[in-house]
Amino acid sequence: MFDGVFGYIIGGAVIGILARFIKPGADPLGWILTILLGIAGAYIGGYFVPGGGWLAWVAAIGAAIVLLFLYEMVRKKKK
């Protein structure tokens, strides 16, 4: 149904929102960074679990959570 760039944007938004919901603590991200984080998670998850399916979604959400932790670490170092 969703192919190409539009699919990655919609899927990235869903993955980013789920990752922020699952990860404990407040994350000072806006909608655009949430979508970009989800897209990066989807790309990484798709790399490690090719072929799609629910396992690729789990890997994508896991990768997005790891990216959230990394973003938080980098942001704390700048302060």
C-alpha cells in the first residue's frame, strides 16, 4: 500500500512514536525528529531483518529506541 518515500515517512512516524512511547523518560524531540528517528530505525531494522514482516518492525522499533538513547547521550554532552 505505502511504497517508496511516502511509506518510509508514514512507517517512520509510527516507529518513532512507538519507540518514544516504549522508552522511559521524557524525550525533547519534535515531530520531525521523531519521524527521522523512526525512518533511521526502519532502515537499520530492515538491514538486519530483510524481507519485512513483524520481526522487521520489532527490529526497527528496537533500533529507534537505541537511537533515542544515543541522541540523549549526545545531547547531554553538549550541555
